[in-house]
Amino acid sequence: MIAACRPYIGILGVLIGALASTLGSRITTFGLSDLRGALHVGFDEGAWITTAYGVGQMVIGIACPYLGTLFGTRRMLFAGISLFFAASLLAPLSPNLDAFLAMQFVAGLGSGTFIPLTIKFIAVSLPPRLMLYGLAAYAVNLEFSLNVGAALEGWYAENWSIAWLSWQYCLMLPVMFVCVWIGVPREPLNADLLHDRDWPGVAYAASGFGLLYAGLDQGNRLDWAGSGLVVALLAAGAILIALFVGRELVVSRHPFLDLRQLARGNLMILMLLLAGFRFIILSTAYIIPTYLQVVQNFRELQVGPVLLFIALPQLILVLPLGWLLGRVDGRWVLAAGTLAIGIACLQASLLTARWATWDFLPSQAFQAVGQSLALTAMVVLAVREITPSSAVTIGALIQVGRLLGGEVGTAFMQTFVRVREQVHSNLLGLHVDALAPSTIERLDLYLGLSGDAATATRLLGDAVARQAAVLSYSDGFAAAAVGAFVCIVLAGWLTPGIKRG
């Protein structure tokens, strides 16, 4: 009985790891202002907190599937749990920002091992009739963790301590350790791979993608080409990635990743779709909390409920999605989910300055269903492309596409919204004529409220800025909708592929 249950206990363990890994990046983003206050650092210094965690995940993520083949899934998961636990325990005790950033990087290294190994373990350990349900649980689990961060951060700040942003993992990881100990089988050390693989290629890839991630994460804050640091990070990352690609395709006799696999079947399209979905999802996940905080002056505890409306329906969809994908071509499920995401983004683009938490509910409930359909179908289609010879390459590319697509989406949306806000502020300001009756009437209203002409003028300026922000967020949702419809076009190029299991 226990032996029969072991794979399912192992599945629970890796799903806990995937939840913790994604939650780590989101909750740190939502709690950034509180973390800066606890560390007594300013905005610019504190901006590196999220970067350090993401770079750690990117560095280990590209190499993790290969290291899992070398050392075994069980050993890699134990190593990741140990690093993540130690960093989470020590981070709140950091005496300064440098120590905290080091702990964030180590936490990223530890948690970055979980997601690449989760898909592999689900695909290998579950019987074919249950694999679709396992993959559905994995995809839904990732999206659930993306959207509960704000609620958790707000609750910790209000009721316990901001330190629990890190210490919560010290409660989760022991449970994961026990599940992995019981459910993940021991594997022999594959020592032959130590000698005949391209270790310089591993170094190029890890360094290149890590630098590229850092440049993208800091680009909007430092004004992209206007910052020598951002240009250097992006250029160095691009050069190292080019060296990595050239080495894998031309130089190495035993490449670290077989990049030629991208030309096989649907892999290239699926990697582009993965990056595209992460772009859309993290774009909208950025817009809603930012709108509520900037326009409505909400705190994290008040922002959390609307994101929970996206997360909670996804938990209900796991079993129906597994059943559906066993009977319907995954390409149709993918296209239907993507269409639902696009429609939801167009609905949300109608927002006004009066929208609050409940006004987002119709569009976000629709988007929750669409995300679950699209992402689960995409993961299932990707797993069906995996062969023994391509498992390491596909696992690494999935992690890179997931992290880099999300980072590109966030960086693009931050910059896009900022530029559109400037444009709208300019255009609205052109129509504020000091002698116009409507302007005089509005100033009189503000003067009656404040009793001071300077304050009344400032309030009018604030109203213009607020409306410019609303229009920029509306444009952001429209841009996300365009991204969704581009993904539909990409999905149309998918071929039936080979159904495995």
C-alpha cells in the first residue's frame, strides 16, 4: 500500500516546491516597500532585492535539468531544499542590504531547482492515465501561487511580521523534504557525464541568461539605454549567450544542450508560446495591483482579494482539465484558453478611475479559466514532445522561457505604462485651459475644499495625473490582449504531434 502511494507523495512534494518557488518571486515583489523599510534602504538600493532572487533562479534553472540527470532528481531536490531553507531562515536576520541580497540569491538558487524537476518527475512517475491530471495540477499550481502573494504579504504585515515573507518557507520546506524522502526514488550517480559534457557551455549559459535577466529587471528603473549599467548587463548577457549557442552548435562534441532539438516538431512554437503566456500573465498581474495602489491608494491587504479571484477558480479546474485534455486535442484547448485571455484583457481595458476590487471580478474570473486552459494544454503538448534524448534540453528551455518570458513581460509593461502615462498626461494637459469655464469651475470646487489657491491648483494637477494613469493602464490591458491574439496565431502553426502514453 505504501509502495503504491509513494509516487503520489513525491508528486505532492514537487508541487509544494513549485508553489514555493513561484510564490518567492511574487511575494517579494508585493512586499518590496515593507522590506525596504525593514532594511532601512531607499528605492534604488531596494530594487535589487527581486533581481537577486530572479537571477539565482535563472542561473540554476538553465543547468538544473542536466544536473538532475547527473546527480539524480532526489539529490538535486534535497540540495535545493537545503539552500532555500537556510536562506529563508537567515534572510530576516541580515544585518545589511548586502547580506540580504546574498540570501536572496541563494534562495533563488535553491528554489530554482524545483520547477524544472517537477515536470520531469510528473511525466516519469505517474501512470499514463493520471499524467494529464498531474500536469494540470502543476500548471494550475503555478498560476495559483502567482496570485496569492499580495494577500499573504498584506496579512503578514498586518498580523505578524514582514520576516514571515521568508520564514513561511521554513514551514513548507520540511513537509516537502518528507514527501521527497518518501516518494522520490533513489537514482545512481551518472558519473560518466562529469567528463564528457560541455562545462564551459554551462558556464556561458548560466552567466549569460543571469546577466540578461538582471538587465531586464533593472532596465525600466534606470531608463534602459540611458544607463551604462543596463547596457553593459544586456550586452554582456547577449555576448555570452551567443558564445553558448555557437559552442553548442559548432564546437562541442558533447553539447550541454542539444539546441538542434528546437527544429523538431512543435518545440520552437511551444517555447515561444510559453514566453508569450508568461508575458501576458505577468503583465496583467502587474497592472491590477499597481492600478489599485496608485489610483485607489489600496494597500497589499486590500489588493489581495482581487488576485485571489483569479487564483481560487483555478483550483477547481484541475480535475475537469485533466479529463478534457484526455479527450480533446490540446491545440483546441490551448486556442480556446488564449482567446478567453484576450477577451478578458479587452474587458479589463474598459476600466475607469472608479473601478475598485469588485469591478475586476468579471474579467479576471474569465481570465482565470482561460489561463488554466491555455497553460495546462501547453504543458501537456510540451511534455508529449519529450523523448529520452531531448529531456534535458526541453527541461532547461522550459525554465528559461518561463523566467525570461515573464521578465520581458514585466519589463515591457512597466516601460509601456510609464511612456503611455507621459503621453496621456501631455495630451490631457493641453486641454486644461486656465480660462476655460470647466477649469474655473473645477478650481472653485477644489478651492472650496482646501481654502487655498495653491492647494486647489495642486489638486487639479493630481486629478490630471490620476486620469493619465488610468488611461495608461487601460492601454496596458489592450497591449496584453494583442499579445494573446498573437499567441492564437502561433498556436495555429502547431501540428498534431505524437501522443505519448
